[in-house]
Amino acid sequence: MERRMVRSREEFLTFLFELLDHIDAVKPENDTVYSYIQAAAAWLEDADGFYKNIGEARDTREADWQLFADILSAALVYE
């Protein structure tokens, strides 16, 4: 799933419905609630490195709509 910018509640809701469509279309690697939540937590622990690699300055201690969207997207495939 391609990363999209999510800056508002409305954009986050749109993102969530697109994420659901994506999950319906492909079998995600983390296809149980447990593995999905585990991957989300692991990704968040490494999120600073992700943002550094894409050249985006972000304080991951401060939650926002984009961080939530990135966590949910990454958790589909993160090991």
C-alpha cells in the first residue's frame, strides 16, 4: 500500500477505509490481531529510523494522524 499523507481526522477515516480495501485485496503478512499488534509495536519502536531514512523530521513521541496511519500501514508487513 502506497504511503499517503494524513493530516486530519477526515483524511484518517479515508485512509482507514482504503486500508480495509487493501486488506481485502491481499493477504497481509500479519493476518492475526496478535501478529498485527505485535508488528505495530515493533515498528513504532523503530519508527525514528524509518522517518530518518525517508528524510522526514518527526518526533515520534508526539502522536498525530500521520503517525497513526504509518503505524497501521507498516504493521501489515513489518516483522
